[in-house]
Amino acid sequence: MSIAIGFRTATQTVASRRLGQKIYKECGTALQTGLLLVLFIMVPITYLGLKTAPSFVPFFINDPEITPLCLEYTSIAYFSIIFSSLGFVFQGFFTGIEKTRVHMKVTVVSNLINVYLNAGLIYGSQGLKEFLDTSHLGWMSWLWSWANFPAMGVKGAALATVIASLWLMLHYFYYLFNGEMRKKFAVFKLHFNRKIISRQIALALPQGFQEVIVTAGYAVFFKIVGLLGVTALAATEVVFTIMHASFMSGVGIGQACATLVGKALGEENPRQAEISIIESVRLSFWIMGAAGLIFLLIPNLILSLFTDDPQVLSKGLTALRITGLVQFVDAVGLTLWFALSGAGNTRFPAVLETITMWAVCLPLSYITGIHWGWGMIGPWAAFGLNILLFAGFMAWKVGKGDWKEIKV
């Protein structure tokens, strides 16, 4: 799916630039190209993932009880990769043409479906009723009374994810039948444009490989934390989940920034692109910074919403506080990452994040956390340094201003 994220950015960059140039039909061409390229790549990747899961899943966790459950999950959930990846391209297109409300509607509905089906298929109709009764929420069980949901456990969670991702793709497709989509952007008229194909590939590959390498880096980060024990690994998973509440707001602002930058450059108005970057960084700084303050001031309360295990709470406290400290810096780096991508420079952020992750974060995580025995403080301090370095170099690169001359 990391590769698909690269094509999401490429589709958004081309669509926003053509929007600014008022070449609307090529916005639709960018969508068509992105969908075909992702489909061509993701089908074999899904097959390889299904075939190799028994080999790579034990690398992350090798436990006689948990590993078989992970394999059960991946054997079904891998099918969602194709649907989710196509959804990424749709997201890039609709964001690029300033129709972010479509993405909001699709995301909300697909997540509600995912939650609903997870509850029904994990616990089953009877198990869910018992669970809700013990939680004093028995009145909600009627929502699942219309059908006999089987209790499938982990397999049910995976199946719910597949169905929700399929809905997400079809829901996006539904919005293409809008009159403006068909006439103005000509989304159903196939256009073969070699220049757009080559440009989207050139934009997508650096970021796609970056996402793969960085995702692999996070996998190794989890492996290092796992060496500290299962509770440390559980605490890290909880903190990453909490961090996403702040991170995703920054992603939303960053995607808006990428569209505005691409559109302004398409209109040959680099000054407007600069203003968009400055205002986006300001907004992201305040929103993610506010989340960071909450992480610092009431970490116990936030962690207790996700777990009641005292050991997980204790280890998660350190990680969440460090996360709170770096939210202000992360807001800057994240927004500038989107700004450069919107301008058409996906190579610099790709190289930079690869270096900071593999040359700084991971070695320091192991040395401080395992070799020096700092425990949870080590990996999370290294993670914070990684964010600081990335934001600093991104600010330097954007400040140079050479992104204004990029042609898409």
C-alpha cells in the first residue's frame, strides 16, 4: 500500500497543476492513469503478500498463540489492499480538484461500516449481545439483530476490513457519475497521454519507494521495541494509535496545501504558493501543537481510554510525553513534505526520510534502548530526533525556493 500512496500524491499533483492551468480533461486523465497503474502493480503484490505471509509474519511476532491469529488475519485482509490502493488514487484526484468533501463522506461511511461489521463478525450476534449487556449498552444490540452474524474472531475483523475497503472504492466511483465529473473532467473518456503517464510514474516512484523503506523502518522500530517485551510493544502500538489523532489532522492540512501549491504554480503564481505554505504550516502548527499539549498534560487519562493494563500504561506514559513534545516540530515537517510533493518534488523528501530513519532513528533506537538499557526512553527519544532532523532539513529545502521552477 506504500507504493499506492506514491500514486495518490502523483495523481493529486498532476490534477491540481492541470486545475490551475484550466486543462480540466487532463485532471480526469490523471485519475485514469493512476487507477490503471495501481491496479497493474497491486494485483501481483497482493498475490506475493498472501504467499509470503507465513514467512514474514513471525519476524514481527513469534508467539504460539498470537502468530497463528496474525496469519488468519493476513490471509483475508490482504485482499483489501487492491481496493484501498484504488481508493488512494481516487482520494488524490478528488483532493487535487478541490473536492475534499467527497473524501470526507467516503471515509466517514466506510469507517462506520468497518466498525459495524467488526463488532458483528468478531463477536457474533449472541456474543455481541452479551458484551453490550455487560457494558450496560444492551439497547444497542438491536442494530445487529436483523441477521445472524457468526462469531469469527480475528477472521471476522479481516473480513470487515475487506468489505469496508470494497465499499470505499465503489463509493468513490459513484461520485464520478456527477455531471461535472463526466463533462468538465471527462472521467469516462479514455485518454492515452504518454507525458502524463511518465510524469505520474516519475512522481510516484520516489515517494512510493520512500513509503516502502520508511514503513519497513517502522517495522524494524517495532521489532526493536519488541525486544524490550510484549508490554513495551503493546504500549508503542497504543501510542501510535493516539498519535494518529494528531497526525491525521496534519495530513488533511498538508493535502490541502499540496493542492493549493500545485494549483498556484499551474496559474504561474509562485507567491500565492508561498502564502499557501506559510498559512498551512501555521494552521498545522496550532492544531497538532494543541494535541501535543494534551498529550503532555493528561497522558494518563488518554492512555486509559485504550488500555487498563498497568504495565502498558506505565511504559506508554514515557512514549506519549515524548510524542507530545515533538508534535509542534512534526507539524512543520509534515506540512512541508506535502508542500514539496504538491510542487512536484517527491525525490528530496524520499531521500531525506530514508536517511533520517535508517541512519539515525533505528541505530540509535537499538543502541540506547537495548545496548545501553534505557528501555522505552531510548527508541522514543531516537524517534523524536528523527522528526526534528526531518523538519529542519525540509524547512531548509523549501526556503531555497527551487521548487517554484518545477514543471509538471
